[in-house]
Amino acid sequence: MVGMTGTCGRREALMAAAAGLGVPLVVLESDGAAQAAGAPVIATSRVPVGGGVVVARRGVVVTQPRRGRFKVFSATCTHAGCTVSGVAERRISCPCHGSQFAITTGAVVAGPAPSPLAARAFTIRDGRIYLV
């Protein structure tokens, strides 16, 4: 994958373009400081209502099934350990074998995954999601 560099304006423009085209947004950042304990996972404003964002660097997928209601799940598929690739049509998808999970509960909606994605504990402070 190509890393993204540049200003915040460029990043926001790319996110808007991805959302407008209906393609999944996967956040791949390599900023070591962002991985520090206590660092926010993502701003709530970056998580689309009825969809979600895979934050691969933190190993999670953040969804917003309804406006203002967020969920955080492990991004590791329970079938073969692949990282889920995106969120579309209210489903979290795994690219390896086609498993799909509900954005509301992480439950399997299409196999072969044997169990739901693990929910992760989180908190929201100042419009940002933090793992706890």
C-alpha cells in the first residue's frame, strides 16, 4: 500500500472522495508517536454513520451504526487471522475468505468465520476514541 503524506487538508479530501465513491477507508499510518499508550485511535468525525473505519496500525475497526453510537472491534478475523479490509453496506469485510461481520455487534453474517469479532473497550474524550 502507498503511504499517505501531506497536509491534513489533503487527507480530508481523500477521505471525502473515498466516502463519495463508496469505497472502504483503511487508515494506515506509521507514526510511532500515534501508537503510544493513551494516543487516540481516531477522531469520531472520521467515522461515517452507518459505516466504519479500519485502523490497521491499532488493530481495530471503529464503527458508527447510528449517529453518535460507536463500537470498536478487533480487526483480526476469527477465521484465519487476516486483518479485515473495510466497512461497506453495514458490514465489516475480511478479504481472505469472504467473512463478513455486523457493524453493530461484530457477529458473523457470512462465513467461514466461526465467531464474532472481539469487542474492544473504549472511551470518547474531546471527539476522539481511545482504547482502555
